[in-house]
Amino acid sequence: MKRKSTLRRIAFMLALVIAGEAIFGLPFLVARVFRPTLLDVFEITNLQLGTALSLYGVIAMLAYLPGGPLADRFSARAMMTTALCVTTVGGIYYATVPDMVGLRILFAFWGLTTILLFWAAMIRATRNWGGDEDQGKAFGILDGGRGLFAALLATGTVAVFGALLPEDAASATLEERTAALKQVIWIFTGMTLAAGVGVWFCVTNENDGDHVEVGSAFSWSQMLEVLRNPAVWLQGLIVITAYTGYKGMDDLGLLARDIYMFDDVEAAQVGALSFWVRPLAALAAGSIGDKVGGTRAIAACFVLMIAGHLVVALGFLEPTATWMLFTTVVTISAAVFGLRGLYFAIFSEAGVPLALTGTAVGLVSAVGYTPDIFMGPLNGYLTDTYPGALGHQYFFGALAAFAALGLCSTLLFQRLSIPASS
């Protein structure tokens, strides 16, 4: 029976890991890894893509709050399966290379499908899986596993993309690049559907026993309990500043092309490299967080992030020294993904009861993921207005400032928080 239970827990977490990354592959991974090609194929500027991503962020922000209470009331399995299947429909449309109006509608659609029925349900299921003692481990495995899956997916699709282009990728015609990108989109679409099937069969409802009774009235008193908790608001600020760093990584491929003159395949490989750092960083951070405290580990990650961003912002990157680019990418990635493995593991330190996890996730996410709204336009404006290295320097200067704010928020959270063992 113990072996069966262990295998069930492994399958449960594996399904969460795959689903947790697959659902965001279409709206985010394609644009991150293949951004230079995507801009050319869709015939749009970086700023226009930023506005589409911003629409995603607006809809997502509106969906986080109702999604939280839903996750406290209904089955994670049903909610996540539905979200994955509906997101797949958007992938089919994406592969038709819609115009700018269609692209904006598509990203707004994904803002609803990936968040309302999915996000809080996944976080709730992960917290339940970790129990009282292994929150860092649970969220480290979730984000580390998602990172490993993303790295495999990114590396695999970059290889497929490169194989579909001529040997000299720089000589590829727009038609050849369009056909190759469409194949990549189809791969991401199929993976999203497969993840939905995996969730249906592997994510059981046995961990949902502490949900509020299905069908009971929504409790405003529970919502107010979360809203009155200052540590929850600080946790939201930590997530904002950490997620700003994550969104800033969308610029790495363009930075490689603009400063180091990389071609499309080489720029995509830079984006893929960051994903390989993620599993190690998230797992290590989660493990360290369980030992020394989540907030201490978060503070260390913010310090590392500030250092990495300042290397770019202060113009220290040498266009002839590619090792500096890769070192900076690895440093920033380690800090960003370490934070992603930690910032949802501190709900117990914030004094949030397990039964209100979904509600707290909704609030923290509504606050914390607002960079989805403004980071795309900010990056697009700076890189389009200040071509070459200068736009990237301004952008990474802003990222360093956000990271400094995150460090201050973490230190204040530490003063207000409850020890995880209490």
C-alpha cells in the first residue's frame, strides 16, 4: 500500500509539473524562445507584441481573484483539465498566424483560460501535496520540474526549428521561417492537450478533503481575513518584483541579437539556456528555504538578481566576449527561478490557513502578476525607442530597481511573518 501511495504521489506531482508549464507554453514560451522570428513572421514590432501580452495581463489580473475562491470550493482535477483543453483551442488559431487584432484577442483569451480555472487550483494542490513540513520542497519540485520540462521543450523545439531551416539559418526566407514557426506552435499545442489528459488521470481529488463544502455560500469574512493580513500584501509585493525579473528574461534573445549579432537560432538557444538553469535553481532554493527559512533564501536571490541586472544596465557586457553574456544569463536565471521556487512556499509564514490557500493565492497573484500588464510595453518601448545596446541597458536598469524593492519588501515581510513551524 505504501508503494502504491508513493507512486500515486509521484504521478500526481508529475502531472502538476507538466501541466503547470504546458499551459503557459503557447502564450509565453513561444514568444520568449522564438521572439525575433515571431516578430518577423507576424510582421509586428516588439512594442505591438508587448501590447498583446499586456492584454493577457489585464484579463489575467481580473481572473486571479475569482479563481482563488473557486479553487477553495471545487476539484483541482476538473478545473485544470478544462483549462488545458480550452487553451489548446487558442493554439490552433495561433498556428494560422493571425493579424494584430486577432493576436490581441488571442492573448486576452489565454489570459482567461490559463488563470481562472488553473492557477490557484495548481497552487492549492501543490500546497496540499507538501503538507506541513515540506512546503519548500513541494514548490521547489513544482517550479524545478516545470523548469526541466520547459528546458526540454525549448531545446527540442529549437532543434526542430533549426532542422526545418536551411543550413545557413541567416539565409532562410520569410516563408521558410514562417513554416518552421508554425510547426513549433503545433508542438506546443499538442503538448498542452496531452497535459490535460495527464491531469485527468493522475490528479486525484483525495487531497481536496479540506476544501470548504461544495455548494456553500461564498464567505466574505474569509476574504476579509486574507485582505486584513499585511504579510499577504507584502508577499504580493515580493511576487511583483520577482515576476518582473522573470518577465525581463523575455529580452535575453533580443539582447543577444542586438549586442552580439546572433542569428535567429543562436538567439533562441540563449533563451533555451535559461530554462536549463531553472530546475537546479528552484530545487536548490526550495531545499535551502526549508532549512534556513523561506524569506532568507528569497532575500539572497534578490541580491543575486540585482547584481546580474546591473551588469547589463551599466554596460559591462563586451560584444566580443560571449562568455559574459552566458554568465549573466545563468546568474539572472538562477536568481529568478530560485525566487519562483520560493515565493508561494511562505504562506504559512504569512499566517494563511490551509483552507484559505486558494483565496490567498488569488489575492497575491492579482497583485503579484501585474507585470504581465506593463512589462511587455515597457520592454517594447525602450528597445524600439533606443535601438542597440542602450535600450537594453535602460530596461535592465529598471529591472535592478524592481529587484531592490523586492529585497526591501522581503526584509519587512520577515519582521511581520510567523515562524513556519508555529
